[in-house]
Amino acid sequence: MIDSPPRLSNPPTDSCRRIRQVCTPGRAAIVRLIALFLIGALIPERPAFANNILLIIADDLGASKLGSFSGHAPGVRTPHLDRLASEGVRFQSTWANPLCSPTRALLMTGRYGFRTGVTSAIQFQGSNSLGVREVTLPEILHEAGYSCGLFGKWHLGINSFQGGVRAPNVAGWNHFSGVLGGGVSNYSRWPHTTNGVTRENRGYITSVLVNDFLNWAGRQRGKPWFACLAFNAPHTPLHVPPSNLHTGDLRGLNPRVDPLPFFNAMLEAMDTEIGRCVASLQASSPGTTIIFLGDNGTAGIAANPDENPLRLKGTVYQGGVHVPLFIHGPRVQQPGRDVPHLAHAVDLFATIIELAGVPLPGNIDSTSLVPYLIDPMAPPQRLYLFAETSIDPFPCDSTRVGCQRAIRGERFKLIQNIGSRTGNDRDGPSDLELYDLIQDPRETNNLLEGVEFPEHEAAFEDLWIRLRQHHAVPEPIPDSRPFEKGQRR
């Protein structure tokens, strides 16, 4: 399926959202029972290939940090991720958003940030928190008979209308164990929230999250499950992980002076725990589909020697949006393949739903990647990728404050810089950058500043039209209603 121009966001019509918007708590229970009965009747019998699904998210891990995606990764040791990637399908041209909250909102809803309002990092109870009107991936799978658990980073807001500290549960996760905010100040002393109850935990967070997930998965007793293991690693603060989890020699080093060895040790520690997790699953839940994704590019503090730290996390340059993605599991035919075609983090929404054998909802921007898994000769499923970021809590369409948006095809990429950073009008064609990613993968030659050739001009016109179409999307309506107990599970 080829991408059509961006679709306008229409009011949701599915039963889940109707219940949350118009029902009083008393009536909601009755309507929900009716809705669940109707949804159950519409969902076909689960196909034989349906299985447990685990989505693993690394925090601040760009594609350049894994040899399977960059061709080189100096100083990095990730044997377990390398093995999983070599036994699955690697997507070599994958974008996420440049910051973590927008990417997590994409995964949860299958919708771009300009639709949900999540285009920048959420400040705990920020105005750009994920609205409860959005129908989420765990809600859809739960109604199809799956248990759904989130382990690790939430970072989509804890406003009162979201359910406060129970926001992940309100959003559809049957079980949540992890961190509500964007990170922790100490990997061995952190606020551990489990289904609305927060206590201090002094275990190493990377290991604790794997323990919590494995304990939960072991309690499902044959019921199909979908889990998200959202590590904080290798996000700052840079530190020395437990010695049994990495092989680096960090004696005498200071992370403020020499950050890379510490980043690499944290990444290796995460890899070690992923290896332990996968070994346990292979013994207890064989046939589990494992999806691995980086949520955005690497932070500038951990730039490789050949990378520009100002063009990594937080920007729409390749260093900020190009992330590792692979899928390992029983649907993969001819494993060990690379898919060169374009893919986006938003596509995991449709991919996971199809893997679960559940019909796709409408009004989404997500395109399933399953055709690539089952057919090595599958044609491109999308022709364009889109990403944006803003430095305030509002989408680029609603503010003149500095932000960036980008769109790319197979070869060319267009970047638009908007707002106060340049003083340019957000509707004008000025302050644009065009790159040929085949000839210039590091984006060093802005084609709009030099001699243009007909193919460059045609690419610019096409990408500019598609980028402008995003401007036509109405601003999302903030959902600031008080949270009503009983309307959400």
C-alpha cells in the first residue's frame, strides 16, 4: 500500500471513544459491556499465527550505535541484539520522531504528533500530554483478548484528566511497572511506580524492568500477551553499570570528560539483560515475536567521533530521526534480511495489530510492515516519511516558536525550519534545506544553496507540496476534562 497525502483528523467514531466522551460513570459500564460484545463479535477467530508480542524500546539510541544498521559502531558491544537482528528482518531506513514523548505517542496511537498534539517532550504534567480521547494500541489488543503490560518509561503525562499516577493503566495497560516521567536521576535509586503506587527502588533499573516483565509474563498462564519493555538505557545520566553486565574498563574515567565509554557500557548492560530476557522467553514462550526500536537519535553527549553532536537527538537531521528497527519471530520468512524501503515508528501500531490478528481501526497514519516479514520481494509499503519537533509544547502549525519538520522520499529529504530561530514566516518557503540522501547521507550539501538540477527541482516541488499538506491539518483539541472514574479501566 502506498501512502496517500496526509489525511485530515476526523472526530473518532469507535465505541471506545464514544464511551469515554459521552457516558456518565454509571451508564459507561453498561455501554462498555455492549461495546465489548459488539467488538468481540466483529473480531474474527484468532489466526493460527497469532502469538505473544514483545516490543523493546531503547531510549536515545540512534542507528549509528549498532553495527547491524551503521556498518560500524566503534567501541560498542551488543552481541545479543546483533544475533536477534541477524535472525530477523532489519529495517535500514526507519525514522522515529526526534524526541521520546512524540515517538511513544506514535506507537500508542498510530497517529502523527500534529494530530495528537504530542510533538515535543512532555514536562510531566504538560499541556501536550496524550489525550484520553485517543484510542490506544493496548486498548485495542485488550478488547481482542490480549493481556497488555508496560514495563519502564511512560513519559506521556500524568494530568488529572489522564488518571494521574494511574495514567498508563487508564490508557489501556492492564499492568504498568516503571517510571512515569522522562527519566531517572540515578539508575540505582529511582521512583518505581506499579499500577499507581510509587516506592523508591534501589535495584539497577535495567535489570529490575526485565525482572518485572518476566514475572508478569510468567503469570499469564497461556493467555496471549502484548508487552512493551521500555528501557531508560542508554539515556543519561551516564554511569558505571553493575560489573556483571558489561566488559568495559571505566576505572579512572570521568563521564563528563569522556562520555562515550560510559554510554557504551550502559548499552552493553542493556544488551546483556535483553539476552537474559530472550533466553527466558525462548524457554517459557517460544514463538514470541520480538520487535526492537530506538525511540530517537542518540544524544549529542554520546556522539560518535564522525558525528555532529548538534544534528542528533532533538533535530530532524538523520542523526535525530534515523533509528534501529528489527523484527524477530515466527512470521519472518528468510530471516537475516535487510529491508531498504522506508519505515516509520508509527508503522509499528498497524504491524502489531496485524500480528495479533485484529482488524485495523480507521483514521491512522500507520502502515503495517508485515508484508516485508512474509515476502522478501514485497514492494514499498510507503513512499514518504514525516517527522517534526518543536521546542515548546505546541505543534508547529499552532506557533511561531522555533521548530523543525522534515519529509523524505527514497532519495531526497526536505527540512523546514520554522519560527523565531530564523525570524522567517512559518508559511513561507524560506529557510529550507534539501538533501540527496543517496549521494550525501550526512546532509552536508544543501541543494537549495547551490546549482539545482531538474531532478532536484522536481523532488523539491513534490516534497514541499506534501509538507504543506500537513499545515492544513486542524490543531488537536486539548482534552482537559476532569478524569471521571469508571470511564476507563
